[in-house]
Amino acid sequence: MDQLETILTLMQLPGVGTARLRRAIAVLSEAQVPIEEAFTENGRRLLTTMGLSTSSRQSAVGSVADRLRRDDVQCFVAPFHDLALSDFVCANLPPVLFVRGPSDLLSARSVGFCGSRSATERGLGVAADIAEQVAHQMLNVVSGGAKGVDITAHRTALSRGGTTTIVLAEGILQHRMRQELREVFDPTRTLMVSEFFPDDHWMAGRAMQRNRTICALSRALVLIEARSTGGTFAAGEAALAMGVPLFTADYSAQHENNDGNRILLERGAVRLRQSRSAGKANLVHLLESVRQREPGTRTPEAAVPISDQQDLFSR
């Protein structure tokens, strides 16, 4: 088996999830056993010491590997020596990434977006405003592929000539692009990323896991509308825990669909407000964080400039 088929086989071993896959790859690396030799005598012995049953491995990975090659999907494996990634990004990414598109976007200076699938029109407008400004600054947009805030951010970046990374909550062979993106899709400016087995279907748990990957690939995360529970709120919590600067839209009136914003602001998120003079979100400090700060460095809220007569986003 080559490296791709070996990785696919490892992912399907009984009891193998993200943590055990990461450990298996590390154990093989430490023993200087190439990935493609994982199921030779030396490799099996190492995997067996981890409690993995190599004798029960599934063999029907050849067709999946063929489909990946046919679709020009690349597979990158921790510690990602063939990618120009920072130590922070490498440490927080899942152990395997399947990507289609310009892989150099993995190391681009990026701003992540997260928000409700059922965001208000105001919320979608805020997302579009920020994504447009980000694209004009030649920064990459990173988000999931869900309707609402995710699609709005991707579509805006592409329609303004920018780049975007779509982090999937399903296997890369299962993804079907939404019609809203087909109209502006450019394969040279769009990167698809999945950490899951290529045939895996969408699941809520995978969406939650995917949000951490969005955080890992982002120099800052913009959260538009979050309830006090759910995936968007969990993404905000993950950003704070990982030390990724979290910027949260500050509305003049709090409603049920964005009460999570207030909670995250109390926990350390930085307020995003609207510039009264420009009529757009004031991104001065966000852009500073993306360009100058190392990933993992938390940004204090007090550093946000309040000049330019910043106003709350109205509802």
C-alpha cells in the first residue's frame, strides 16, 4: 500500500478516532517507520502495542483512494512537514487533512467566520461587510460550508476577488457545493478541507469537531450570531481556549438568537462595532491581530480603539 491507502486503512481500524490516529502516526514516526510500512511486520508490532487490531483492518480502501486521486484530492499527514505552517497551526490541526484546491491557502493569513445557519438579515449583512473588507485586505476567509453565515462569508470573498477555505463536516467525497457558491466558484481561489474519512456523511458531532479546525487555520475568528448553546457558541469557546483572538458582533439589542454573543464578550471576546463615519464594521484591531500577532496570543478587549465614534450594530 502507498501512503494514501495506508492512512485510509488506519482511519478505519476499530476504535481509531482522532486521538488514536494522531498517536499511531507519531509512534510510527518516532520509530522511523514510514507510514506506507505501517502494516509490515515492524509497523504491525508498533500498532499492536497501542492496542490496535491490525488483523481486522478493512481492505476496501483502494476504490476510495482511486476516487481521491481522480478528483485531485491531496492528503497531508501530521506533522505536516510539506506545508509552511506555524507550530501553533500544526499543534491544533487534526492528524490528517484531505484537501482539494490551492493547498497554499492552509498557510495563508486567514480570518475565520462562524455564525448561525438561521442568522438574521442583519447578521448576514454584518458577515458580508466583514468578509468584503477581509477580501480587500488580501486575507483568506475560512468557514464551514453551512447555509447562513458560512455561505455568506465564502460567497462574498469570492465575488470580491478574494480567496476562501471551506472546512467540511463530512468526507470530502460526500460534499456537494451549494448553489449559492456555484455561481461564484473559482477552483484557483477555493480550498476544500476535510479531516474525516472521505466517505463519511455529515453529523452534528463532526460539525462541532470541524469548528476547532476552523479556529486552528484562522489568525482570528469572527462570530456573528450565537445562541447560548450550540455549535456557534462552542466554536467561540474553542477559540478562546485555543488563544485565537475572538471578535464578536456587538448589537445594540440582544435577542435570543444572539445572546451567546454577550456571554462570550464577558468571557474575553473582543467587541466588533460599526464605524459611524464609514457605516461599516470597524476592523482596525482585528486586522492588527491577523497581521502582527502570533497565533495563540490572546488580545485584551481594552486594546480596541474607540475613536471614529464607534457605534453598536443596530437591529
